[in-house]
Amino acid sequence: MRAQTASPDLFRSLTDDVVASGAETTAVPTPTTGEVLHDLPRSSADDVHDAVDRARLAQLAWARAGFAERRRVLLAAHDLLLERRDELLDLIQLESGKTRGQAFEEIFEAASVTRYNAIAARRVLRGRPVRSGIPTVATSRVRFAPKGVVGVITPWNYALSLAAMDVVPALAAGCGVVQKADDQGALSILALRRAYIDAGVPEALWAVVTGDAAEVGEALTDTVDYICFTGSTATGRRVAEKAGRRLVGASLELGGKNALLVLDDADPARAAANAAHACFSAMGQLCVSIERIFVDRRIAGDFERELVDRLRTAKLGTSVGFGADFGSLASAAQLARVQAHLDDAVEKGATVLVGGKARPDLGPWVFEPTILTGVTPEMRVHAEETFGAIASLYLVSGDDEAVLAANASEYGLNAAVFTGSTRRGHRVADALEAGSVNINEGYRGSFASVAAPMGGVKQSGVGRRNGEAGLLRFVEPVTISQAAGLLQLPRTSAEYEAQAPLLLLLARALKAVRRA
């Protein structure tokens, strides 16, 4: 097996980059053994304010540097991410407990996001002329001004890739960033940041703080010019309220209870293999992973057998390196949450189709991928986001029933449709209430489409990351209009009376030639 590249010396070097003036630290455990991985410095509200002040100064020069320079630096960072992949993969596995294959998804996503934003920023955000309301009287153009310093609050589950999806477009747009990292994902974020610093991003431009959400998170949302939050719906509402009181913008990616529909023309074996991954990649600790499976009764028997066999024979493990199909939950708290949802469901009559047990023999927080049947509305797992190693399977009769059942949720982040017909898949996808829908794939098609917007509807969030929408979050459009001097607009009642017929004629003429 390849030697591990992450070491205590690397941990200490990375944590030195946290903006923290005091001596207080937090012991962060690893899911691989449950033992302490490293001690993480804790920031204070004053540290946040200092970081924002320094980022504001650095942002002025960064914005003036222009698109070409920012593109050069970001593309250099892209290459460093790929060169340092083994170190980054080790850190992701040690912090999150996910398999190496699932950790690789994070590296690939971060590189893709970096490449897209480096190349697309100039095209999306450069100034451009627009049509004036009255041709020959005035000319108008729009320019995009960076919003300033962006606050990014990143969770532990996909710390590296989710950080890149918010931080990189902010940098590409000319903004500075102060990021609050979750304790369990801080090393991955700090290693990601270091690649960008080594590529040429000024150190003060992207600062990382850690610590208590009530102090550090509040200080961040009270200070920055825009806020990006990924996490629970309950916390997202509080972030939105605070941003609203300050009249600053916010993008929020929140909870999900994502549905997968298996139509009667799907191949049961292929659908089951993909469903297993869609539900239990990162052990279900992913905002877009599947928690509800609706399978047509006509193929339910074959699909269930294939799914049970796939999960029963999957290899679980916590070792660093390739070798396991599924990894570990990230913490004792996550294990307790999964167990509580399972116990509640079984007590109220649900049946465990496969899994249903913790596996301390493999790791302190390992839990078998679990499929439940017979789930009813009074069970917590029916409507609450588990965010762990449980998915529920329901039988439906026909596409319409499947769509209605999938849409009967307060969430709308991601959905999936498995079918043998492309036309049918798109028809069903168009009826689903979700920010992204994947056909014959669980989540990775849309998750990896970095040129397309990603976000949720209903209680799954507001705003979009990725694509042009992800860049436009971080700028203010400014309209600049100049009088052409060929015709003076009316100022007095007499001038209005004289020009009104001409302006009415102009309005009709512009409509006739289909000019906006």
C-alpha cells in the first residue's frame, strides 16, 4: 500500500495558517480510529474582524490586477491541486472517513471549478454595451464591480470541494474571502488554500477562521459584503435573517430529502448498482445524495434483490487508500443521529431490508448501508433529512404516482430518474420539483457540471453556485449611460408636449422591428 503523505508535521504547518490570536485549541478526531488527529486553533470575533480588514485591503489590488492575472494565478492553482492530489486525498480521508474514490471526487470537482471560473470570468463579467431606451439620444453600458469581501461558511462533509465552489468564483470575480471552516474539515480547506497561495493568491485575500458558530460565524455574517452558507435549513434561515437585516446578499445551499425514481423500463441490476452509490457515497453525508427510492412495482422484486446483494457484498473500511466501497460516518454525533432514525423507524414498524448495524470492528463510527421498507409518515426518517447511512424504499404504480410522491417534500435539492428511455426520463425530470435532476445517475452528472447552476428550491435553499450564476453572485452590475448629444430629452412641459408624439412613434416602430 502507498505510504501516507499526510503527517503530524503537515497538520501543524497547515493549522498555523488559521487566523487565531489566542492559544485555545480544539482536539479534532479522525473517523479512521476515533483518536485525536490534530489540535486546531480557535479564532475569536476579533480575529474575524482583523481578517476581514486585511482582506479588504488585499481585495483592492486583486480587483485592479484584472482578469488575465487572476486567470493565470487560478490556472496555476489548478495544476498544483492535481500535483498535490495524494496529500489532499489523505487529508480528506483522515478528516471525513470517506473512501479514496469518493475523496477523489472532491479533488476532481475542485479542479473543474477552478478551471471553469478562471477561463469563464472574463467572458461573463467584462463590461458590455446595452441598448439604450432611446437610440441616438443616449448610449449605455454595464460593468460588474466586485462586491468586496465574501464570507464563506463551509461544512465538514465535502469540505474541499464545497469550499472551492464558493471561494474560487469569488476570487475570479475580484473579491476577497474570509472562510469559516468546520473543525472536521479544516485541514482539507487549509491545504486547498495553500495551493492557491503558492500559485500567487495573496495570503490576506483568502483567510480561514475556525471556532464556535455563535461567536465566529456571527462575527463573519455581521461584517462581510456577501455570505455563502452550506448547511442545515434551520441554520440557513438564521443566516438569511441576519443578511436581510444588513441588506447584503446571501446564497444558501441547505437540506435535502432527495428522491430517486426507478421506472418500470429501467434495467434492475444497473439501476440498483447506481442507486447504491447514489445513496451511500460518503455514507449518505452529502447534500445531494439519495434518501428516498421510489421503484415501480413491476420491477420492484428484481430491483430489491439486486440492491440488497450489491450492499450486502460491498466492502466497508476506513483505511487510507483505495480498497473500500463505502467508508465511515464522520463523527460520533453522526452515528447517534443515524441510530436514532433507525430505532424510531423500526419501533414504528419499518423493516430493515439490508444493513442496520454499527460496525465498531471496522471503525468507531462505521455503519452498514441500510435500506428500510414500510416507512410511514409518523417515522422521523420519512420526511426528516437523515444525512447518513439510511435510505427508504417505496413501491409505486406508474410514473405519475412516483412524481407525486417524490414532490411531496418540503425539500427540493436533487432528484434522479432511472429509465430505459431518454424521452421518458426527460418528461419525468421536467415534472420533478428540484434544483437539479439526473437521468440514469444519482447526483454526479449535475454535481460535476460546473458550467451549470446548482442549488435548491423550496426549503433546500436560495441562490445558485457554479456556472454564470455562481460568478454573478459576487458582483454588482453598474449601468453607465451617456448622453449622445444628437437630441435633447424634454425638460419643460412645452418640450414634453412637442416630443411625446415622436416618442410614441418610436415605441411603435421598435416593436414593429422586434427591437427590445
